[in-house]
Amino acid sequence: MSRPNTTCKQSPNLTQLLETEIYGKRRAMGISQYALAEKIGITRNCIQQIECYQHLPKIGTVLDIMMALGFDEEERKAFLGRYMEAHYKDGALQKAKELAEAV
């Protein structure tokens, strides 16, 4: 039985950012979920759940993944700026949704 997938709906901007800049890089580099998980000390199942949008990773996990994938300091700084922007956009979307539902 599959779980309902609400991460994309609740956080579409973060989901898109992580997909294009993190998960896509792992696949392009040919690194398996298992190998990545081993590098950062989490389970392959955790990587799979993140990449299937079953939950959003903590920022610390995102940073660990970036380090394991070889992002340099400038790439990490630029990504974090985009991450914060996406986070605030998703927050605004949630507030707008809550206001619309309250009416």
C-alpha cells in the first residue's frame, strides 16, 4: 500500500529545487542511493523516501548530501540562498491556502 504523497503539494518550490540540484546530480554522477547513504551515514531507504518525496530532508541532511556529492563552498552558498527563497515561497503558498480554506 503506497503512502499519500503530500510533500510536492505542500512544498513545491523546495521539492523542485532538491530534484534539480541534488537528486539530479546524484543520478548524473552515477552514484547509487546505497553508496550515497553509506557516505553520509543514513539508510538507502531514507534516500529513497527523500527522492520519492515522502518527506523533506532536514537541512543538515541536505548539507551532508551536498558534501558527499562534491559541492564546493560557492555552490553550497548559492544553493542555500535558493533553498531559503524556496522555503519562504512555500510558506507563503501555505498561508494563502490556509486563508482560502478559512473563507
